[in-house]
Amino acid sequence: MITLALLIIGAGSCGSEKQSEPMILPVSIVLPEVNKPLPDKRSEENVAIGEMIDEYRGIPVYYNGSPYQSQGRHVSPGGYNYGMKWQCVEFVKRYYYNRLKHEMPDTYGHAKDFFNRELRDGDFNKQRNLYQFINGGVFKPAADDIVVYDGDDYGHVAIITEVGEDYLMLIQQNVGTATRHKIPFAKHDNHYYIMNRNVIGFLGRRTYE
């Protein structure tokens, strides 16, 4: 059992009235193994770029080799832009388009550009046609939500497949063969925390009166 003091930085832009205050949450958790290939996955040495290595609800996940490689742009038969093969954004947009029948008005940008830092917790993100939520806010993530990571020039996105009491299960592309990721998750004073300091928030479809 390990106690962590996780610093959650607010999602608002610098100097904006919409900026959330940084919060320090002491949480006792058992750290899971994360970003480990599933037992039936082959080593990366035996996988070709563009080869299917996993699937979620009928949507394939493809191997991309180095995270910064690009195999050219991928579009739907109707011309909808999925993104660059076989990066993380490409899988997320392909999953939303083919499985959820969801189109994003803005189909360009890096992974971290999915998150609009000018929005408040629970605001509607017009560029992605989804509601947006900050990490450490009052809204609970749900299956099929998109988790957005900051942390470098490009960021990262993944899709939630399961919400447990103290963990989230994610599926992702462009992380070698480690397509599945178990990440600690906590609730404290009616706020919800995805326990990774690079997670800035998540987006998803919601129905509100």
C-alpha cells in the first residue's frame, strides 16, 4: 500500500478566470502494473507495422512501431479524416466514427489538442462535438470516454473500456504492443481523480436535460 500526494493542475489557461486551483490529494492505493502487453500479445520484434494487434468492440488496433512514426493519412471511404496511421488519435477517431457513429467537426490537431483549456468542467467542446471534463472535477468518467494526456509536444489519447471502483481500464494505439492500460482512479469529496499527473481531463458523449 502506497500513499501518493498527487498534484492535479487545473485545466484552465494561464490567467483565465476559468482556471481551476491546483489540488493535492493524499490517496492510499495499490499501484497496478501499467502499460504491460496482454499475455497473448507477441513481442514487438515479431510484429509488422500496420498489423492488427488488438481490437475493441470490433474496431482494430494497429501496430505503429516508434511512437513518432507516421504511415500516411487515413480517411474513411466517405473522406472523413481519421488522422495519421497508426497513431493514438487515429484509433480514437476511427473508433468514434465507426462504432459510435460520431463525427468531430475539427478532425485535425495533436492528441492534447482534443482538450480545450478555455472550457469549464462539463462544458461542451464544439470542436470535438463532445462534453469536456477536467481531471479532479465533479464529473465521473464513463466507458467510451476519451482520456487526454499532456506531457510533451503531442500528448496522448486513449479510450476508457471499464470504470472500476479504484481503477480505469484503457485501450490505446501507438504505444508499442501495450494496448491495454490499467490506471488508478479515486473519488474524494465528490471529485474524481485519474491518478496520473499527465492526464488533463476527458471527453465524452452525455445526455443532459
